[in-house]
Amino acid sequence: MDRYSNINLLPRGLKAVYRHFKDTQKLEDVIYKIHSKDSYISYKNVQKTKHWKEVTHKISNGNDNQGRIYTCVLSNNKIIILVGHKQEQSEDIEYLIKSDPPDIENHH
């Protein structure tokens, strides 16, 4: 995991992975591309936030393409990632609005 030392996965997102992802290969691919600043990854702003962006590409979870990835780059170049799922998108966006930008020292 050291090679991803600039990436923090929020615990809330890990719960979504456990709940909704049967296969994490596509998710891992996208996180790697975010980490390596791959130009094929495109983003859109998350509504009502200043710092969060959503990866425009929907991610396969092994069943369908309903996985979501939200990212926020902090001033120290740490990349915060929230993994989500279409079924929980409205709750995820509420969380992002409240954590804009996230306080990684006290993340929940």
C-alpha cells in the first residue's frame, strides 16, 4: 500500500465496497489511474461542493456498473477517495457536502 501513500480511502467508502462490490478489479484499476494521474480519467464537479469531483466513468462492481468514485485533492496533494454506489448516491452526496473539504485527521 506504500505506493499509494498519497491516497486515503474513507472508511465510509470501504463499507460500500464490502456491501456492493462482488469484484473489485475495476475499482482497483480506477484508483490506480487516479493515483498515477492518468489522463483517461475524467471528472465532473459534485453538486453543491467546492472540492469534490466524481469520476465520470461508472465502475463495475462485478454485477453492474453502479459503482461511483468521488475524489478530493487536499492542499498537501493527498487524494481523498470515497467509494460509493448508485443506491446510496444521495447519502454520499450529503456526506460530501458536509465534508467539503474532508478533515482527514478526524474522518468518520
